[in-house]
Amino acid sequence: MIDEAALVAKMLEYAPREAEITRIEYEGPSIAIYSRNPAILLQHGYLVTELATKLKKRVIIRAEASERIDPEEAKIEINKILQPNYEAKKLFFDKASGEVHVYVEPYPSQKELTELSLKIVAETKWFPVFKRYSPPLSRTVDFVYNVLSVLHVERKRFLTSLGNRIFREALNPSKDIRIRVLGGADEVGRSAFLVETSETSLLVDFGLKPGVAKRTEAFPRVDLEFLDLEELDGVIITHAHLDHCGLVPYLFKYGYRGPVYVTEPTLPLMVLLQLDLIEVTEKNGGVPPYSVADVRKMISHTITLKYGQVTGISPDVKLTFYNAGHVLGSAIAHLHITEGVHNIVFTGDFKYAPTLLLDMAYDKFTRAETVIMESTYGAPTDIMPPRRAVEELLIDTINSVVQNGGKVLIPVPAVGRAQEILAILDRSIRESKLSEIPIYVDGMIDESSSIHLQFANYLSSKIRSLINQGINPFRSEQFVIVKNSSQREEAIREGPCVIISTSGMMEGGPVIEYFRNLANDSRNMLLFVSYQVSGTLGRRILDGAKNILLPSAEGKMESISVNCKVFKIEGFSGHSDFNQLLAFVKKIQRLIKNLYLVHGESEKIMSLSQSIRKTVHVNARPLKLLQTVYLA
Ligand code: ZN
């Protein structure tokens, strides 16, 4: 418990009386100072900074709910304040926190933002969070807003109780720190690690394994008695790919009611994937592992963090996310345990090189005694060609197929790779390097692109500057966003074109429909630009299968002959290649005591650990499913 009285007394000593501080309360991982006149406290920002430093905790200012003006009136008031230079195109009032998200056009300078914020707080008692208005706005973000709005009372209660839990007195000094592998060690899929100190229990990632039907092999091993959902202090999700976040709502289905920590863009992206998983499973006649209601519960328990924001999440653990360069919002999770006695770095999936879409993964750690590193491309032969050459190969390949009258079908995951490919095509169009053919974009890609636009501050500076100039690289004029079946038929019927569609491993989605119609014609090409997990349809075709059984539109199985060209372009991966993995270890080598290799096929992990021992002289070890390691 905070000694509220003492703190308030201290604040009142310094704070102007007009601020009328009423109480101090926990709000999730932050300490909220409530005031009847919060603008005064904003003007004296140093007070808050001082208090935060003294307490070593995050301190935020809040207005008493009773002081906030009605959202409808606040809307009018905010627009009055913004005019004539700016306009609020969309507003979301978060009643649980007292913040208002303001989508503003044009986007003000930093100095103006500070001034506008102060005015808005003074007039309305709502705290503005400004966002750049870049249409089309995402439906999924709206879904998240809707859940937060409907469940605001529960959310408020949750934030207070979470604060009490995080700031509880530590009863057990953290002597032992251990990591248990629940999935994703010597395999790609179902990533899940349980990190425990004597005080705290945390899950890092909770994904599923694509291409596997049996639950004991597709789900993390939570069938074992040692995962107590009541005892869990938090679930940390590194990024929005189903093999890392796909089963988080499943925890809520079985009664978990604690926090989920993600970066800001990861929340809508993972919701998009989870809702799609439910839909696709039902469409295929299966039973989804959780319902939309479980996804909603997850949303109301999610805490979003920015990169670099150090956050206490239990009495002895601080969490910080850093850019992982893998997909939008992807994070390397850094756990700082018991005042830094031990620090664990989970790389998640990461790219230690820049891509068109994202900056390269962060590497400026000062403490990292234990590192858990992904090894997807761990074999010495897993070396990717230079990015520019790969991009040119893509354009040359497309041009040559369409010049011969063919169509190019590119299956892509909706999150990340799709936007990277779209941005490359958009640039080639602007540079007049790509044939003038229609490019059809189907599946969830466009919705995922909208989320990318909405969180453009997480993208590379190149892409950000395009967006700031009003260019939407995910919606070039040559792109046709497929919205109905007649557009889909047009893409199949008409002349040469490019079709970009989900799912990336051909496990479902509109790509199947296209493939069924295009596979027979030898002028066409099925072009892979992403990793194909073994067991998936994409992998079978890539490995040379010539006859494929697929359900027809009427649901009957029919045999499809693969006469089209099948080609894979290596090098677009959002994962680090062999050299980049070594370079990352080398960069932080002096900090590492324990290096564990996960998220890779066994042989790749073995060869990577040998290479690391030989060239970087770090004792790299594999982890196995259900293994527990004690860290020292
Ligand atoms: Zn990933």
C-alpha cells in the first residue's frame, strides 16, 4: 500500500493549493494523482517528475471523474480549441482512465501539442492523447475502443486491483529464478515460457502451432499442474503472430483475469488475428479454442506500453519492451529482476537489420545475464541476400510472368510481410519499374495495413516520411482492394495481374480460391515470400506436390493439378539470418552469462550453438519442451 496521507501531504507542500489534489490511487502499473484542477499540476510538471523519481514509479495526473465534462460537450469544446488550424476527425473517450484519443488533422508540432493539451485539460478535464488522422481508420481499433467503452467499469476496477497487486510488499526475496519451457523451444510454433521468481510468475508469449491438428502438439503444455492462473502476475506478448499470441484468450476462457502486456500496435493486430482464427475455424467446421467474449475479456485486461518505457509489473520485476524489427510493434522483452540482480532478455522473433518497413532490432542493453534467442535461421547456410537485390528479384519476377500473359499469386501473412511487399510494389510503381497491371489485395491485408497507418510512429523513418507527405504506401492507385466475390472473379478472369492474399501458408483464406483457379495454367506463378512451416499446404506445394486435394465451392473434395510455376524468393524474412544472429550475440556478448536458443528446428539450433561457441565464445545451449532451467 502507498502511504497515501504522507504522499498527499508531501505533494500539497509543493503543489499549488488551487490544484485541489483529492487522492492518490493505483492505475495498473502507475500511480495516479487525482485532482479537481489538473491543468495546474500539468503546468507544474516538475512536481510529477520529482515524485516519480522519488518513488521510482510511473506517476500520472488524473482529473476526478465528477469534474470531467460530458463527452458530447467535450467534443464541441475540443474542436473549438483546435480551430481554426486543426480539426478533430474522430474522438474516443476512455472512461476508465479519463483520457480522450483525438485523431487530429493536420498533426500539430510538439510545442503546439503541449499548448493544446493544456487548454483541453483546463476546459474539459479530459486528458488528450493526440493521434495522426490517416484514413482509412481500422475497424479492429474501433472494436477495441468499443470493448473498452462497454467494459469501462470493470476495467477501472481491474486497473485498481492490478495496482494493488503490483505494488504489494515483496514477501519472498528472489533467490531462485527459473524458466520453464511450455512450448516453442526446438520447434517453430506455440511459443510459451514461464518465468518464475520466488515472488513472481510470468508467461512470456502464448501461441499456437500452425499446421498441427492435435491440441497436445499445437498448444503450449498448460495441461501440467505447475501453471496456476491465479498465481500468474502477467502475460507478456512479444508480437502479433499467432505462434506467439494466438492462445491468449484461451487463458481467459479458463479463468485468467490478470494483465496482458503488449506494445500499442500489438493489441489491435493480435485481436485481428484472434478474431480471424475464430472465424476461419468455424468456417472449416471446427470448434475454435475460444470465443469472441474471451477476446473481449482479454482486451479489457490488456496494458499497452511504449518502447523503452520501464514498467514495474510485480514487486521484483520491471518490464521494458524494445523494438525487435520483426513486425509492427514487435518487441524484445527485457525483464529486470530484483533491483537488477538478474536481467533476462527474450528476443522474441527479431530482425537484426533494417527492412523497408521497420528499423533494425534494438541492441543497446546494459544488462542481459540471460538471453533467450530465436533461431529460425540458425544454419550456416541460412544467409539472406542483400535486401535491395531481393526487392529487385521480386519486381523482375513479376514483370517476366505478366509479360508472358500470366498472373502472379503471392500468399502472405496479413501482418507484416503483406505491408512490406505492398510498400515495395508501391515504390516500384512510383519509380516506373513495375508493369502497369492491376494488383489485387485480398483477405485481412487491408485492415492490417490500416493498423500500420494508425501506428505509423512505429514504422521506419522512410515509410513515416511518405505517410507524412500524404502518400499511403499500402494503397497505391494500382492496387485494387478486393471487397466482394465479383472483384475476386474479375482478378481470376481478366488478364495478367498480381494477387496478394492471405493466408501466408495457404492454410485457409481467399488464397485457396485463387490457387484453385490459377494452378492449372503454366503461365501463372505461385510466388512465396515467407517461411512455410512443415505440414502446411504451402510447404507441401513448395516441396513439389503436383496433385492437391482441395474442397470445391460446394464443399466436395477435388483434385487440383499444379501446373503453374512455383517459386520462392528468400530474403524477405522478418527474422535475423545466420549472420545477423551471430552479430547480435557478438554485440551483447560481454553481458551474457546464459544464452539459450529456442524457436528453431533441432538441427538448426544445434548448428547455431556450435557456431556461436566457436566464433563468439559464448556458451549457447538449446532448450527442450518442459525443461526447467535455474538461472544464476
Ligand atoms: Zn513472428
